Amino acid sequence: MHISPAATEGRPRPTPVPPPAEPPTEPLAEPSAVRAALKDSAGAGLAFVPLGLAFGALVTHSGLDWWWAGLSATLAFGGSFEFLLIGMVTAAAPLAAIAASAFMVNVRHVFYALSFPLHRVPGRLGKTYATFALCDEVYALSTAKQARSWSGRRILWLQLLLHLYWAGSAVAGALLGSLIPDGVTGLDFALTAMFTVLALDAVRDLRGDLPTPALALLSALAARLLFPGQMLLAAFALFTAALLARHLVTGRKPTHV
């Protein structure tokens, strides 16, 4: 059916709908995100400094070159595992033992990923770095109640700043390590002391759940007696098995209405 142009002269022509505008892309170095991340990272970053200095000094006192501290802090960024790694490297531990220790010490990060707001972080490169630089302090800060409104750039800058705190203080400790007399001992206990304090705080937060710290203590004692050469791996394995066994036993108990 043919419609003449004259038949459509009186009809209003539809207004063309413009394509949806793309949201403006904000630069990664957004000033507000950087300032907020500086404020967020101040407390944890200052706690990183003495630990990083102790780690760097331990590297040089273990007979390794100073740049090992910066290389480990930048590429591994493992905190507690880096202290363990220095001892394993100087003892010429097998690569399989090092890999297994790294897995057991850092396997908790798998569970961090379940609630870490990675979906807010922009870009594939940003998500890759956010996954690599996920540490205990970043997880605690970014999953807190007040962090629900944080942008992905703020979280990313928080991770970068804490990474710089750790790597910078490790390099500084390695360079200053030569000034510490050889008779000074206890540098390798710095991280143990920090985790002892964290463990005491965790026990307080358990609010009466004494079986969990009791299982951890018994696992450590059993590993020390049965596997003195592989205490860390054995303790983690025993503790994991004990938690799974407790979950199976308590999960099968009938619930009374």
C-alpha cells in the first residue's frame, strides 16, 4: 500500500532518540580518592613501617643482599610468609616445601575473595593488581561497614599505598641493617609478636568460643612433638582437619524446636 507524502504532512514526526550517553570515565588518580586512601592507609601503614624495617634488617643479617628485601616485598607481598621465606631460603629448603608453605600460610586469601569488593575496582589491570595486593589489612578496611560506599579507585589506592609502605620500609631496613650490631637478636620475632597481639584480640572477639583457640594450641603442640622439622605445615594441616571434624560433628546434631 502506497502512502503519499501529502497524507503525512499533518502528522507530527517522531523525535529521534539520541543514543544513551556513556558514563564519564574518571581518571585513576582522582584527587579525592587519593586523599581518602592516604587517610585510610595511615594507621595500617604506620604499623607496616617497624615490621618492614625489622624484615629488611633480618634479610641483611641472614647473609642476603639488601635488594632481596625490596624484591621480596614487591613481588611476594606476603607479610608473615616473607619472614618464613627468609629462613627457608637461607636453609636451602626444597622448592616443594616453599610452595607448600606459601599455600598453607596464604590459603586464607581464598576466603577473603568471597566478600572482597573486587567488582568495584575498575579495569582488568586494576582487578588483577587488587587480587595480587589483597592482604589482611586491606580486607579488614575495605569490608568494614563504613567502606560500603568506597569507590573502586579508593580501594585500589589503599592497596597501592600499603604496598609502598611495606616495600619502602623493607628496603630502608635492609640498607640500615648494616648499622645494627651482629649481637642484636630477636628481629625475626617482630612478626611473631604482632600476630600474638592479633591472636589475643581474636580470642576476645570469639566471646566464649574457647574450642577454636584450644584446637589451634593443641594442633601447634602436636605438630611440635610429632613433626618438629615441618611444624608449620603440620600445625596448619592438623588445625584444618580439627575444624572440619568439629564442623561435621556439630552439624549432625539434631536441632530441638
